[in-house]
Amino acid sequence: MPVKGLFRALRSHQAPAMTREDFTRLPRHVALIMDGNGRWAKKHKLGVAMGHRRGVETLRNVIRHTDDLGIEALTVYAFSTENWKRSPEEVGALMQLILDFFASEIDELDEKGVRITILGDKSAMPIRQQEVLVEAETRTGDNQGLRLNIALNYGGRAELTRAAQLLAQKVQSGEMAPEDITEEALEKCLYTAGQPDVDLMIRTSGEMRLSNFLLWQCAYAEFLFPTVLWPDFSIADYDAALTAFGGRERRFGKRL
Ligand code: FPP
């Protein structure tokens, strides 16, 4: 085993993953901005595609641990509406990773009862990817376990604009009156309809921005910005973030 791999194995040995009982309070819904794949690749003198590939490995581990901890929902930002502006090679690599991810993970996720939802406009994705995404949503649609939301071609403003359009159509057709447009009615038009609000948002790599992610759902979220690059984000880092969340006092605007 190369020295680096040995070090990683030893480190993971030293810090066994925490279990549900180890936490005083866990979030119901975790959101992740998996940032830093490009910088990780550069640091290791590798192409950016390798950074994303390593990022998917991290994601796999994080999904497993989230499920083991019994957290209700996990939402990950895999491809934003802005990411189309990257080079065709990088966009192509990310599109391929989507196919690879579902090919290798769907059986295990389905067996564990994970329900997959895609947030975003699938219709702009290549046909093969659309098919795979619809298949994953359909196959896992009745599952009762972890809600795994994967944001692809997603933007928070676009999601809210779409919700406004859906509501306007209902008013126009007479299905509802303008005064029926409440927060609850709008929430039902979001991709995450019926799911709890985000309790904890984690963005890796030290960047402190929301980048148009889950604008509505993060209204009362706690934010954490670990400096670690996403491919290096370990289960110990995740447990540390979840522990930090447990220590935060959440007031939801009230005076406690
Ligand atoms: C940000 O890092 C990350 C992305 C734009 C893509 C994240 C995608 C994955 C981890 C894999 C795809 C997911 C699935 C489900 C197949 P960056 O490239 O902006 O990093 P940088 O800021 O260091 O350049």
C-alpha cells in the first residue's frame, strides 16, 4: 500500500465513524455544496475530471453515513445551471460521472430504501442522463428511507420562478384564488415538496457563499464552512460538522 493510502487507513482507524447515539441532536435535513474538486486536482497535479471522480467517492461515503445515522434528508449540489459554462471536457466528465454513479450505486441505494429525487430541470440534460435519472426516481419512488436529493441543472431562483409559474397557472385555471397563495402553497411547488427545511448547510473548501442553492429551504439553516477540499472531506470531518450543529443554539427568530 502506498504510504499515503496507509496514512489514510490509519487515520480512519483512529476515528471510527460516530453512531446516532453519539449525538445529542442531529439535523433532519443536511445540504452539501461539494466545493474544491478543481483545487484538489490541481494540488495533486491531476486533471479536473479526476478531482470530480474523487469527489464522487467522497459523496458515496457521505451518503452511506447519512443513511446509517438515520438522517431524514440529504441534498447535494452536483451541477448548477452555471456549470454549463465550464469547458466541454469538464461538462462531459461530469455528465459521464452521473451515469457511472447511478450504474454503480442504484442497487445498493434501492436496497437500503433510499428515495432519490432530482432537483432541477432535467429536460436540458443529455437524453441518456435524463433516462437514467427518471429511472432512478421511478424505481425508488415508493422507498421510505433516506430522501436523497441530487441537484442537477439546478438554481434556487429558477426553482422559485417555476413555483410562481405553477401557482399562477392554478390561479388562471380557477383552481385557486390569489389569496390562497400562502407559504405552504408555494412550498408544495418546490422540488423538495413535503420535505423538512434544511437544518444544516455545509460548504467545503472555505468558500462562504450559497451560490443560488436551496434559497427557500435554507431560511433557518445553520451554516458551516470547513476549509477541507471536498475530495478530502472525511467521515470524521462530517461527524465534526454534525457535532458542531448539535452545539448551536437555534432560535428561529424567538427570544429564548
Ligand atoms: C465544485 O468543485 C463541484 C462541482 C461543480 C461538481 C460536484 C460534483 C460531484 C462531486 C460529482 C457529481 C455528482 C454525482 C451525483 C455524479 P469545483 O470544481 O468548483 O472546485 P474548485 O472551486 O476547486 O474549482
